[in-house]
Amino acid sequence: MNNLAFIVGLAIVIVTVTGVLFVFVLARQPSGIERVALFVSRSVRLFFVALSRVTKTYERKDAILARTAPVALLAQLLFWAGSLVIGFDLMLMPTTHSFSQGLLQALTAIFTVGTVHAGGHANTAIDVSAGAVWVICVALQIGYLPTLYNAYGRREGLVALLESRAGAPAWGPELLARHQLVGIIDTLPDLYREWEAWSADVAESHSTYPILLLFRSPDPWLSWLIGLIAVLDAAAMQLALCPSSAPSQARLCLRMGFTLTNRIAASLGWEIDLDPKPDKPIQLQFQEFQDAVDMLAESGFPMERSARDAWPDFHGWRVNYEDAAYHLADRLTAPPAPWSGTRRHLRSGIVKPHRPPQRKPGSDPNVTYQRPLVINTPHRRGPSRRRSS
């Protein structure tokens, strides 16, 4: 019986160490043992999602959800520590003949300098192995954190720059309208080029290290995913409305953008259609597209097509990323921006970006810029009952 316990304990230690190495060292999409870490992160995320349901404003909900990532990192480390303690405890059973005594010896070997021997042989090899394995795990975790925060910093830099271009929360039609209103349409090719490179970087980092998905932007109304959807929608609209004058960078940005959403969806184990038909139904309705085109027309944005003529091309582009992007926005409880789907854990409607007033000499000084604010209405506990008269 004790020999069987040793074999089981050795298997637990090997699986744990392999998972640690795959998560920290092997930079590739999780597909095997390392997916256990995804389960730990998912459990932490569900806990904070449930905790955030008591809040009324989106800002407070975001403040609660922002704690998910650091807690998930700590929970991941504690999970590995617990697995190693149990594994080495079972490996010590042939000599300690007691689960509790083996547990004490494994704990002291891993977390302290020296060991406690309640009886039996010293098991020096196992004690040294336990201490060495844990030191290596902690060292890898320390080296892992700079990698995460470097990727996070690269992601958030471009997202912060997008606030003045597309609003907060970001929206594709608003991006095009603002560029027209201030006369900087000529900068759109550079914007698409930057977001193409950004998408390639995020696709690699976030599919390799899925825990980065839990890191939220410092500002509650900024989101890397909402920013991506806005840029992709702007590129798709420009290609559909202005087929002859739209920059080629818009097409490249779109292709890399939906490659990003598909890779992240695949890393999370979601079933996605990698080659959807252009006429496959999408959630965005034509009337919403028509209203956005009318808004662009009011801003003076140059267009070669009507909304009706441009809709098939826009639909054909959006079908490539809408499903995965909407699913991910719901999963991450992203800001409820226009054209970003619904949120199961939000009880509020869509919040459109607030356009700041254009300051000119002689303009109204009383006009102020207000950040978007949404109040979540409480759930109804059940259908109201009428009293019989």
C-alpha cells in the first residue's frame, strides 16, 4: 500500500513540475497538462464575477474585476505548492507510515530551511528534492512576472492612445468621424499599420499566457478588446464605403485582427468557424449600420457608396471576427460599448462614447466633458403578482 502511495505521489510531482515548466518556460498555446492552470484562473474569475454582481456602477464592477489577475497568479502558485506537498507527502509514506507525519515533513522540506522527522528514515533525497523543486518554481515565477507585465505594457500603450481617436468606450464609426472632424484622415493608414503589428503581438502573448486576459486596463472605460473591435469596424467600414480610396493597410489590419480573436478563442478551447461564409448571419443589424453611416455623413466623411450598397462588404468582413469578439467581450465583462455584443454579468444598456466639446475662441465656457457613467438597474426577483379585488 505504501509503495502504491509512493508511485501516486511521484506521478503528482511529475505532473505538477511538467505543468510549471510548460506554463513558465514553454512559450506556446496551452494544450495539455498546462491547461490545469486555466482551470485555476477560471475559478478565480468566476469568484470575482459573482462578487462584482453586488455593485451598481460599472466603474465599481471594474474595480472588483481588476483584482482577478493578481489573485489568479497567487492562486496558481498556491495550487502548485499544494500539489507538490501532497505529492511528496505520499512519496514519504513508505518510511513515515503516516499521512500526517509525511505532510509535516513535506511542508518543512519545501517551505523552511531544514526538515522535521517524526520517525523512521531521514529520506534526505526526497527532502532535498522537495526543497529544490519549490525553489525552482519560485524562481521561474519571479522571472515570469516581468514577461507578463512587459506584454501588458505593450498592449495598453496603444489602447490609451486610442481614447482621443475613438472615444471611451471606443467605437469604430466614432473613430472615422473624429478623424474627419479634425482633418486627420490621412493618418488612418498609420493607425491601421500600428494595430496590425499590435494584433500580432497580442495574439502571440495572450494565447501563450492566457492569464493576461484577466489583466484589465487602468481606466475602466478603456479595453484592449473594445479598442480592437473599434479599429476593425472602422477598417471594415472604410473598405466597404470607400473601396477605391481605402488604404491597403485596412485590409491587412482586419486580417491580423480576426486572426488574433480566433487564436485566443482556440487557446480557451472554444469552437470557432475559421472560414465563415460572407453571408453567414451576424448579430449587428443593418439599421445600426445605417445609423452609423448617417452619423458619418453628418461629419462630412467622404463616402463612395450608400449604406445599402456597402452593407454586403461590411457584413463579409465582420463575420470573420464578430462571434469570437462578442464571446470574448462577454467573458471578460468588457465595457458595454456599441457594436460589442451583450454582457451576461451587466444589467445596463450600451454606453456610447462621449465626444468632448470642441474648444474655440468664443465657445460656450459652460460646456464640460463628462466621462460615461452607467448605473446597473437591480434585477427583478420575480414577476409581479396582482392582488385580486
